Amino acid sequence: MEKTRLLTGRKKKIVRLFIILFALSLMILSILPLIKTWEFPALFLLLGRFHPLILHFPIVLIIAVFGIELLKNFDRFKPMASARLVLLIMASISSTITTIAGFLLFASGDYSGELINNHFWGGLITGIGILLATLFFYLRQRFSIQYQLPYFITLAICNISLAYTSHMGGMATHGQDFLTEYIPEVMSSFKLIEQKSPEEMLIYSDMVAPILEAKCLSCHNENKSKGDFLMTSYEQLLSGGKSEKAGLTPGDVEKSELFQRINLPADHDDRMPPAGKTPLNDNELALIKSWISSGAPEKTKLGEIESETELGKVVQQNMDEVVRLNRQLAIRKMEKEELKKELQELGKKLDIFIEEDPDEEGNLFAISMNFPPAPFTNEQFQKLSPYFDNFSKASLVSSDIDDNGLYYIGKMTNLKKLYLQKTGINGSGLIHLKKLKSLQILNLSHTNVDDAQALTLIQFPSLKKVYLFDTNNSKNLVEAINKHQPDMDVILEEGPFY
């Protein structure tokens, strides 16, 4: 009898401990989004570095529970059903720890961008989903079968969220095309692809850029810019990042931070790519070194490089790899033609003009209004949303776009130039545009934007030129912007329309 009481008392203590841990975990995960701006001590940021090491525990555990639920009616798997509560509790604890560590890694500032934000929210939803699934399972076993449906629904949701979060994490770690990289090449075996001759290839775009894309861009792109260093264009290599050192100094290898980082010893903390990722091989290092030493030419063709020079010799050593990379570029060109066709067909339906952006490389296009402009509303603009990432320029002059439409424009992550003259905006929606990290030119002439709304412009990270002709702005605004953003030109002229 005494033994039975001891067991009952111990069981009650375990239940109380479970309830406390559950409540504490749920509370912590719920308040994480509210403390994004906190500055954490180095010790906490160090804990964040353990996120990649522990994230596999909750993944395996919750998938195991889901698998048991699917297979528990088969004789071979029936004994496993009794382990579900233990697995769920372990998954709850480990997912909470993993999410907190991920948040601390996110808070360090080393990782940023829309992809990382999506990964964080996916992890948060997954963690809360696992906690709720554990709670409903416990209630079902202890009290009533009525908790069966909520349990199955939350278990399914957190597994779906887990798949999404893992996909976001995979893209953040290995690049956005990690899963789809080889699909075009497989499909291209059924199509005839026209390739450049080696002599016509460009030393930067056909040799250097593909190496950087394969080894560096997974951490230095528009969605994830580690150290605030972007490497998606030649100009960005010249600019550098948070270290304020030039990534590329033509003719000087010692002053080129890019080469210094990729050439560090494997055990060095600043070595790029970091441990766990494929480093540049000796031929690739030699090519980049000789390219920088030769002045880092951007437009020089391989046929223009003398074979006796150091750069010429390195190019010959890498020629087989160059041919393969050139084939990949040809595949991308084919993809762009298909994308162009899709966009132009959509443009005809919406009565707008869509063409390739001549100022940009890659799959980037420009939108403009036909003349005379037809009605073009926020709802029509929203139909372009599947292609938002493919636009670098948008001229919506005299359209029906208003401040609500700026919410959708704020999702065009690669937008660099935006012309909104003679639209119905008053500036209340400008706050949505500050997320556009690439936006450089904004024309607001002939609109009702006033000083209070235009002050939002000082929060735009990359804005270089703003046109405010015939608006409700004063000279005091110009002085205020010049004081806070001296690199931004506020121009009281009508400005270009495209």
C-alpha cells in the first residue's frame, strides 16, 4: 500500500513538472517575436551557434511520432505506440531549445534577409505546434477521446511546418537552388543549347562569377547577406560589407578582402567559405588571384587574354571547367527566354508593357505603362506577385496604384528603380518600401506626399535619388533628409519617367 502511494506521488510530481515545462516553453516561444531588438551578451550569442548542432533532434523525434501514427495498426509496429508520449515530450523540450538557439543566432545579426525571417517564423510555428500536439496527446490519453482530432491536426500541421522550415534552412545554408540546381541541366539533355565559343567568353561573368556563385552566394545574396556583404554583381564586390574593407581592389590582391578571406587557412575563424562548406580548390584560387592581379577586368573576353601571361596560363588550366560552367549559363539563358514569354503574355492580359531590364543581368525585367495608359489598379498589380522577385524596375506613372498598392510593391525584393509620378499616393504606404534593400531611385513627383510621410525616406537603406517635384513637401524636409542621409539626393525636379 505504501509503495502504491509512493508511485502515485511520484507520478503526480512528474505530471506537475510536465505542466510547468509545457507552460514555460509555450510562454518563451510566444514572446520571442516581441524581443527581436534586444541586445544580447556574447554568452547568449555563443549559445546561438549551437542551433545547427541540435536542430536534428526534434526533427527526427516528431517525424518518428508521425510515422508511428501511420503504422501503429500493423502488428510489427504496435509495440512502438507506447513510446509516443515520451517521444513527444522529448520533441517538445528539444524543439524549444532549438528555437531559442535559432533566435539567438538570428539576433547576432550575422544572418538577415527575408529567407532567414521565413525560417525563423517557420521554426517558431513548428515549436509551438509540437507543444500543442504533446498537450492534446496527453489529454487524450488521460481524460477523453475528444482530443483525438486536435492532436492529429496539430501533429500534421507541425510536420508540414517542419518540412517548410527545413526547406528554408536548407536554402539559407546551401543556396536557394539547392534542391532544383540540377533539374535544368537534366531537362537540357532533351534540348539543343547554343553555347559561346571559349574565345567569346568573358573572364568575369563566364569564369569568375560562376565560381563565386557556387561557393559564396549561399551566404552573400539578397535574402541572406552575411556580414552585409553582397556578391551578386561586380559593383557589390567592389563595395565590401560590414568590415568596411573593399571586397575587391583591382590590381591589388593584398587589399582585396575577398581573396584574403578565401585564402585563409582552413582552421581560421574568418576563412570563407566557413567550415562545413566546399572550399575553393587550388585552380579556382589561382584563377581569382591572377584575375585580381591583372586588374580584375569585367568585360575582357578570354580570346583577348595573351596565353603567355599568368592569367592566360591559369585560364587554360581551367578551360574544361569553363566549358561546363558556360553550358550552365546557356541553360539559364534558355530559362530566361521562357520566363520572358510568360511575363509578356501576362503583360498583354493586364495591358502593361514588360521587357528585359537592359541595365541588369540575370532574370530581371522592367514594367511600364502603355501609352495612353489603361486603368491599372492594385488588384491588377497583385496578379504579378508570382514574379515579384524578377522585377528590377517599375514605371507606374499615371496608374491607379495608391498607398495600399505600395504594400505589394514592397515585396519586389530586387527592385532598384520605382517611378510613381501622377499616381494617387499620399505617402502613408511608403513605410512598406523601406524593406526594399536594393531600391536606389524613387520618383514621387506630382503626388500628394507631404513632409510627415516623406520623412520615412531616411529609413530606406540604399536610396540614392528621390524626386519630389509638385508635392506637398517643403525645403525643411530637404534639409532634414540631407542631415540624416547625406548620400541621398533630394531633387525638386520632375525627373525621369522610366
